Amino acid sequence: MVVVVGAGFAGVEAAWALASRGVPVRLFEMRPNVPTPAHTTDYFAELVCSNSLKSNADTSPAGQLKNEMRALGSVVLDIAAQHRVPGGEALCVDREAFGQAITHALSSHPLITIERAEFTPDACTAFLNSGQKVILATGPLTSPDLAAWLAQITGRANLYFYDAVSPTVDAASLNRDVVFAQSRYDKGEGDDYLNCPFDKEEYFAFVEALVSAERVPIRAFEAGGKRDATQDELEGPFLEKIKYFSGCTPIEAIAEKGPRSLAFGNFKPMGLTDPRSGRRPYAALQLRPENKEKTLYSLVACQNRLKWGEQKRVFQMVPGMEKAEFVRYGVIHRNTYVEAPKVLDPILQMTDVPNLFITGQLTGVEGYVESAAMGILTGLHVARLLNGQSIEQPPRSTAYGSLMAHLADDTPREFAPMNINWGLFPEIELKDKSLRREQKLHAAKAGLQDWLERLGS
């Protein structure tokens, strides 16, 4: 028997993957006995936010990931197809019917035993001491006691309670006629950072747009407050808590302190020389590599609470980013996850705690589909271990391999959750963007077939 904790997207898929391969599962879900500030039902895989599971198009990264999940027997995608509602290219579902059907499917499986109870650190320790494997799929709203225990066994520096990260862009979409590579005062490698140089007029236009842009309202559960808290009750305490935990003030809040605040802070141009003019720019937004291949760059110190459409509009005003493609937008919200490159092994097992596996959003992926995908993979790995089969890792070319490469990437950086996107796939040296993406998909499909053959599927 395997213990799975949490019946969100990841826990549901992990339990189903195990049971489908003949492994009995004990699935713990604390709702409705112990409610969360975000959930409103006792359904498994409850859709808390959007009812969209992203693009279903075969030509998109999310579509390729779904194809790989379907090939491994995804219960989430099977039931989502049965309860699909119009949503254009996206896979959107009737959230009520979907939640009911997922709950019924797992509750009816003869190898899955459901326990509606909070899972405690003592229970986890007892199961591990008895030699049983435990999969934690508790997501961003992990209960306080379990989160504190995770912090203890991982080292508090390797467990994040808030997601305060900057936008990330596809490197191929930057204008290299404007953007230049240089570390401040030429310290470190010459291409450690890319720089977007502002002149005075460009800088003040950007600041004006930034401070007037529409922002995302703070939700009560992000601040650990009551569900019906007013915005005034949340703003001050929440932002103070974010600052306390992360040292990350939203960039728009810094700009509100004065129009030149960024030029003297986050965008300070000291030690930089614009090769076009041979002079120091008025201000400079720096970009830092997000992966070893340098196909993705994050905007340094640009965490924010702007709505996504506003982020695209405002940051595309930055010189050299006029056509930037955003693979992740900046966020500041509650989101518990581990620093995967430091604490997880290649099969998502805790390196210092044998038989304890982490899956879903806790690993450092972002989104319903990505969380579900990790659940399937963890369930598959554990089932093969118990059935005496070899572990077969997904090829690097696949969507699965690309997500796993992100979780294993120990590049010095601020580790942050990531959706599946083009920049995570292995780079292909072609100038034509459409051909480059076509080749990435071709390689992913070929890799999937190779993987399925090795799995015996």
C-alpha cells in the first residue's frame, strides 16, 4: 500500500496511476472535516480559480503535455473530456460536474481507500518508519503543521511559503540590437546578465504606465485571513508579510514612492555601458538567465501584482522588449513549494528522507495540468519500484522531460515554479521561430514514443 496525501489534481492522478497498476492506495483528504480558506466543496480536484485546463492544441506546449499525460492514463483529462464546455482552443470544464465525477471515480476504485482526515507529521513519520511509501500532494495550501514539518526536514531556506517572482521571457523574442550583455562593472562572466537600456524619456513613460496599471486584488486566503476580509484589511498586513518573508516589494509600489525610485534602485545603471552610445544609460532593467541553456530570462527584481494583460503592455515598453514573449508573468501570492533542485532526487523522492515523495505544485511546477502531470509521473515511478520494474525517465525532448529538467536545474538563481512553455524544451538552432517550434514538437513526439516503448505501454 502507498499513502497519498491530498486529493487535488496531483494527488488524484498519483492515486489513480498507482491503483491502475495494481498498487493499493490510502488517499487522505482533510476536507470537509478541515476546511481551507480557498475551497468551497469537498470534491476532489476542485477547480479553485479558472475552469480552464489550458490549450488543447497539439501544436502548443500544454497540448503536448496533455498528449503525454493521456498516453500514461490520465484520469483528470479523461473526465475533463466528458465534461467539457465551450472554451475555444482551451480545455474548459463544468467545474461542478467535473468535481463530482472525479470524486466518484476515485471513491469507486476497489484499490483506493479514502480517509477524510487531516494528515499529521506524526502520521507521516509512523508510515515511513513502518517502511511504507508516502506521496505528499498537498499543494499551495498545505496545512500549517505539515508545512512546518516540511520546513524542518528540508531546511527552512528550501521551503517557500510565498511566490514572489518576476516575469520570465523567451530569450529568442528579445531585440538584441538594443539589449546588450554585461554584468555591472564587468564582474563575473560577460554574459551573466542582459540589459535593457532606458533613456530619460523612455524611463519616465514606463514609470507612469507602471504606477497607473490595473492590479490583481489580493485574495483573503493568500494573506491567511478570513474569507470575507475587505481589501483594506488585506493590503497592509499582506504586503508587510510578503516583505518579511521574501524581501520583495512589488515594483509598482517602489515606483509610487517617487518617479526616480527605480532609477536609484532596481534599475540603477551604475557600472553599465550602452554599446550604441558608449555611455551609461539613464536606467537599465536587467535580465538574468533562468536555465542553463539561457533560453529563458527573468526580469530582475520585477515582482509585481499587475494583471497579466497589464504586465505585457507595460513591460513591452521596456527598450528591447517590444515583442517579448512572456512564458510566466510576475506574481506575489501564497504558494508553498520546495526548492526541488536541492531537496528532490530524479524520481521526486526527498533526498534526505527515503520513501517520502513530493508531487504536484509542491515540487515547483505551476498550474492544474502541470500539477496533475507530476502526480501521474510520481505514481508511475512508485508503482514501478513496488512492482520490481526499472525506472524509465522521460526523455529530455518531451514535455515531461522539460518540466523535470526545470526541477533539476541547479543554476544559481531564485528557484520559482514554472508552467510548461517553449523555453523549457531543448533549444534547436533555427532562426525561423515557427520551424524551431515545429522541430521541438517533432522531437517531443518521437521522445514520447521511445519512452512508451521502454515502459512497455
